Amino acid sequence: MSNRLYSNLEWLPQAPENFVSRCRSAMDHGEGLGTRLQALASCRLDHNQLCRLARIIGDARQAGRGLAPLAPFRLGLLSNSTTDFMEPALVATAARHGISLEIFKADYNQIVQEAVSPDSAINRACPDAVLLAIDYRGLPLKCAVENAPTAEPAVQASWELLETIRSGIRRNGRAVCIFQTLAAPAETVLGGIDRVLSDSLLARIEELNGAIARGISGTADALLDVAHLARTVGLADWHSPKEWSLARIPFSSTFLPLYAEHACRVITALRGKSRRCLVLDLDNTIWGGVIGDDGLQGIQIAQGDPTGEAYLSVQRMALELRQRGIVLAVCSKNEDETARLPFREHPEMLLREKHIAVFQANWNDKPANLRAISGALSLGLESMVLLDDNPAERSLVSQVLPEVAVPELPGDPALIARTLSAGGYFECVALSREDFQRADFYQGNALRVILQKQTGDLETYLKSLNMEFTFQPFDEAGRARIAQLINKSNQFNLTTRRYNEGELTLIERDPACFTLQIRLCDNFGDNGMISVVICREKSNREWDIDTWLMSCRVLGRKVENTVLGNILEHAKKRGIRKLTGTYIPTGRNKLVADHYGKLGFTQVRAAEDGIKTYELEVESLEMPSPEFLPRSEA
């Protein structure tokens, strides 16, 4: 099971028997091509199946077919090895994650030349990111037996080479660099002492991996941890000396689907599309047995009991995810009071009611309950992962709500936590202070929804929240969170323009740009950063609203009115006479199609593609600050 779990991607459902015919017919229909391709990609596919699907995607792109809802992403690929075999696997796997991936490759082993030359194929392509698929054989880490240099210069020279590559990419474009850690070879020279000797290849690789991790910390760049991936499946299995000798393939082709999956998870995280909510079934998922039949003392969840400890490991992983900002919810077919009993009274339970943002235990079907959880949290279904031991329930949810990730679980409870981890649903490229608080943010939001239902009257509800806003320009402290919001916000996002941290730094320093990061607190706690605004000044004393987005957690609370009021205040101080705003439809942001009209802007242009342009004379509109929307400015 161990290596099969990873090499076969066994958390994914098996490919349908008619996979080939479905690939052939994918382009025969009109709308929904991207959705059909994503459904096919969401199965466990071998190398041949990935290639077949990649060809269909390539044909669709060449024919000018739209691939919505797949989000476009341009990836440069630099490597010291053969990359032809990687491209189709990456393209097909990206579709699984909702990404329409276009790849631009350098010639074999032309890494530095492609990075530093402004007119190289990759730099001309203006990619969103460049994957540095470089292994230890592409860096100056090895040394001759005689006159061996010390480890430090070799590691330093290798890191300086990587820095040269990054600097060239940065100088010639806006791409994020995805660095790979290096998988050490399985072979040693002197056995265990290789780890002790500073000039051994093993020691140098480990030192360089540390340098890579430190080198990207605090930057916009991302990490693909190939070293850990190779150790997970076993170095002797990962490396294929035969394939390297024959075709310069840096790892066994057996693991190509796994490598592509992990690379695409990083791309997914860069696009802000990672999952944010883990929904837990209860019976035989986080404890053994059925609470309604076996009672509090009959369920298996205790130290010293192999089965009980297996379920505790699931709870432990859920808690660790929550500590890193993943929201937890319960979706169980049970009586509510009975389902809550272990959370309240079982002495061995690690999870408690306070850890659960939304608790749905009833006899409704699971798709209905998942929709209720989505509504209570103001989180889209595409943000959710359902952990459920019942294959019938998994199948139902997958068919009715394909947006929800539903990992296939093994029969052995000892392997549930490992399977959830292997699925990699919660990949992230950086963690901000607010990430650690996100679970509390959403839990507070669920309480606000309950209060609103109880209050009924909107103004009374808003007054009872005692909201306080803080407005600040972009700064270094908030940059990582701002980048996250810009890259993952889809529904309340007027233009869905994406900027990485490097580009945000330039925007911060541009005197022609006005920026806002908006935070919100209320009686239920700190909501954190909930809105981002970028305005660009034009020559005729006009501000164009380049970016305006808001967290869906705060919808229906008139936050947009307060934000516009603050924009107008600053515009008046700077002598700005007019605001212009653009709505660019994406299929995901219909929520804000009439945003500017509702705020008093006048529509001045409408294009055939649905893009609308609005204007507002700054002096023509006063935005009062109602008593239920107090404002504080940092």
C-alpha cells in the first residue's frame, strides 16, 4: 500500500473504463469543455492517460476553444534534464486543479542563458512562474577525489548559480520562481559517515536544501520539496540510473504523475485555489463504531487500542490543520445531540465543539448539508474537502457537488490520516499571521449568520456588531496577506487582476498608485484583512480603480459603502476629480456585476464581452458614515 498510495495517487477515484472514448468526444459538445476536461483530469491517471488528455487540451487551445472555468497560468520550465516527458503530465494534472496550464520550455540544459537573456523564449513569454526543475547533477556540488574543495564553496557556488537564475528572471519579467529542493542519490560512498563528512555529496545537498529554503523565505517565490517527496517513496525507487543514462530523465517515470501532482499543487497555491475547509464525517471516520448504536463507551477512540489510536491520528491531523488556519466542520447523518456527545464528554477526544465552525448532524442528504456549511461560512464549495469513510456517500457528493474534494479512503483506519495528507489539498506557498487565525475568523462568521437570522432587521443587526474598520496603505507587514487575497478572491473581485508580492512592492513605491488594505473587527472578534483596493492615477486628475476585492465573509454588511467613502476622502485630499471603475466578468464574479451602479457610479461604456466601465465625480457623492459603520484610520 505504501508506495502504491503515492505512485498511483490512490486518494483519487479510478479513471472511468470509457476514459479514451470520453477524451475523444470531449470536444464534440459546445459549452462546458473546461468542466469536462477537469472531470477527466480528476481521476488517477497514468502517464499515457495524462498524455492523451494533454493532447486534447492542446487541440482545444489551438482551435481557440474556451477552457473556462479553468484559470490560465503560464509556466516557464528550466531544467538540466529532459523536459519533454514532463510537459503533458503537468498540463493534464493542472486541469485537475482548475488550471489551464501553458508551458514554455528552454532548450536542454540552457538554464542560465534562458534566465538572463531578455530575448530568450521564456522571458519573451512573460510567464506567471518559472519552475527551476534542477537536480543535483545540474549544480557544482560534486568534486574530484583529489584536491577536493571544502563543502562551503561548493554549496555557496551552487546557491549563487540559483541566485543568478532568479535575478535574471526577475530582471526580465514578473515571474515567480518555483525552486526545487534536491533529492539526494540513493548511493553513498562510505555509508553512514557520508552524513558526517562536510565534503560528501549527501552533506552538500542537505546544506544546499537548507539554503534554498532560507533563500525563498519572505520572498514571493515558492518551494517544491522534491527532497521530501523522494524520501517519502524511497530514494532507491525515486532515482532510476537507467532512465538517466538513456534519456537524462531525473527520476523514475513511475513517479511522473506524482511529481506533476505536487508541482501543480504549488501552482494552485500561487493562484489562491487551495482548499480551506475540512468537513468531517463522524462514525468510522474520526472514531470507530457508530455513536447512535454503540453509545459513548462503545466507540473506539483511546490510547492503547490500535483502532482507537488510528482514529486519534485523524483527529490530531485535523487539529494541526486548524492551527494553520484550515476551518473544520462536521457533516454527519446522526441525531444532533447524540453526535455532539463525544465532543463534550468523551475523555479521549482531541477534537472538541470549540474546534468546529459549523456542526451539521441531521438526517438530510450530505450534499444539502455541505451547501448549508458553505452558506454558514461564506466559503465556496470548491474550498471544501469531505473526509468520509462511506463509499456510497463519497460517490453521491462527487456526483452532485463535483466542486467538493472527496478523497478515496482505505479500509484500514490507520491509513486515513496518511491518505488525507497525501492528497495535498491544503498546499500553501506562504503563511501570514492571519492564516493562523483564519479558522477563528470563519467560526466567528458562522456565529454572525446565526445572529442575523435571530435579529431579522438588517440595521439592528449591523448596529449590534459594533464594527470597527482600519484603513492603511499597502506595507511590508501586510504584503503576503494582500497577495493571498488578490490571487484567491474570485467572487467579490471587480477585475480579478493578479499580482505577486514583487509586483505589489513596486505598486507600494509608485507615487501614482493609491492603495488600501482594510481590516475589520466586531463583537465576535477580529475578521482580519477583508478588502484590498488599488487605484492608479491618470494624467487628468482621475483615479482608475485597478483592483477592488473583498472577502465574502463580510458580504451583506455594507462594507463596500464604507470603503468607497474612504476612497473618496483620499481622492478629495489629493485633488482627484473623477473615479473610474471597470467590471470584467469572469463567470465567478457575477455577484458584483452591478457593484458600481449600486454605489452611485454612472455606466459610460459596455463592451460585447461584458466588460462595463463606470464613472463617478468625486464631489457628486457624499458617503455618510452610519452609526453602525464606525471607522478608524491607522
